[in-house]
Amino acid sequence: MKPTDFAIQLTNFLGEYLSAQKNVSSNTIKAYRDAFKLLLRYCRDHLAIPPENLTLDKLNASMVLSFLKYIENEGNCIRTRNHRLSVLHAFFRYLQTEEPGRIAQCQQILAIPLKRCARPTVHYLTTDELAEILDKPNLLTKWGRRDAALLSLLYDTGARVQEVVDLSVRDVRLNPSAQICLTGKGRKTRIVPLMSGTVSLLAQYMNENSLDRPECIDSPMFFNRRGEKLSRSGVRYLLKKYTTDARKTKPGLFINISPHTMRHSKAMHLLQAGNPATVIQSILGHADIRSTDIYARADIEMKRHALQKAAELAPSVNLPSWRENKGLMEWLSSL
């Protein structure tokens, strides 16, 4: 069967354009792929259009809107809906340059707006809670020492979990001015300094596993018991294991502590230490300063809550209201 125009353009978009021209990461391509798989299943199951029959003519603004409505009706959050729409926007921005004759169709879809959604609550650990978790790996065992180095690095750098598992030995420098090179979203790299405690743990871990040898420079920094590169799910498993242990002595720890919680915690601690938002932005690798502003807003809410609690404890001073008297002068005289 001859491929449809949609199949040809989608193949070029995912297989050539995103990787070769936009230089996006393999994880981004997988996320885009998954969005299109969902669209194809929707067309097959709800519109009776099998994947091999879907054409660009059929993929119009009306279909996109019905697809987005389906996503919401399935119980997905607005953020999920917006992500799927962003993927379609990226595809139709590409398509309007590939097939200028479809520019009107493309612009109709590009005009579909993202929906406003509530800002997510920033969950972060206090320094005491963090210390409780970081103290849990058993430093008397080889794998405990690996886990201690991993968790310390995760917090110290504020890195995304994917950035940590993608680290190779060449990305880590433990000499004076110890630092690490992280590759983030859009394959953008940034240099983040390492603190002395993390440096000590990493140096011991690398020496113990012969990662400080020249021939290991391209080896993954963190690996599992099979010698394979540690996965994101592996990091999540380890963090869950140690937070479960920490909860025995810190029962107040909130339930869903993820690697991203460590990132949030680092950002909040930097903010509370008086660091400007631009410094936090450069450490976290945010492309837009507005992404960093969520921590400032969270800190303001924390201060507001503290002030409200203090106000509740303050003694009540019952001053009369001038609005209840005949005039301001009479109220002033009554004080």
C-alpha cells in the first residue's frame, strides 16, 4: 500500500527534522512519538479511520479540537492536553514550510490556544528532612556508597533525573574548582559547581569502581548491578527506598518524593539563602526566567503563612472603628 501524505510527513518530522535540524533529544522525540500514537489510536477507535488511511486533509482543526476534548474527557489534566497540542503545533509549523499550499489549514490549527491551568504546588524538603534522606545509604557497602554519591549529586546540582543518568565520566571534574557538565533540554549544556561533600563521595565512588582511569572516560557515571547505565526508574526506586527508611524517623515526610523534589528543594534552599533568581536559573538550566519564578512565589506564600500564624498568636487589641462613630475626629478623640 502506498503511504499517505500524512505518513510521509510524520516520518520526516520524527525521523529527520527533529533530530537533524532541531537537534532535540531522543527523549523529546519519544514524547512526540507517544503523542502521535495516541492521536492514531483516537482516529482508529473513535473516528473509524485506521492509521494507514489518515491523510492530511482529514487532520484538520475540527479533528484536532475533538481529539483534545477526548483527552480531557479521559480524565487527563490540562497540562497533558496542552502538551499534546504543543506537539501538534510543532508538527504543523514544520508542515507549513514543507507544503505551503496547506498554510491556511496549518494556521487554523496553530491558532488553537493552550488552556490556562493552575500553577503546580512546589513540594520541597526542609534541610533537616533532606539530611535525614541523604544519611540513609549504608556507607559500609559498595552500593550504599554509590547511592550516597548519586543522591548527593542529585541535590547538590539541582539536576533533572535524565541529566544525571546521562552523565559520563568525562562530564565530571573533581580537581580544584570541581564541577559537572549537564546536558539538559534541547541538548543545551551548563556547568554547575560541586560542593566539597559531594566531591568527596564522588571521588571515593569513582576510585572504588576504577572510573578514574583514562579508558573509562566515556563510561556511564552511574550504573546498576549488571554494569548497565542506571535508568530514571532506577533512580526513582533508590530514592523511594531511602525516603521510606527516612519516614520511620521523620513520619511527617510527604508521600510522593521524586527526583524532581530534590531539584525543587535545591532551588528553594538557594532562594532562601538570598541568591537572585538569575543565579538559580543558570544552575537549574531554565530557558525562561518565568520557570524560576515559581520558587519565588512559593517562598512568598510560605512567608505569608508564617505571618498569618504569628498574627493568630498575637494579643487582640480592640480599637474602636471610626466607621462606627459619627466621624473621624470623634474616633480620634476616643483613642
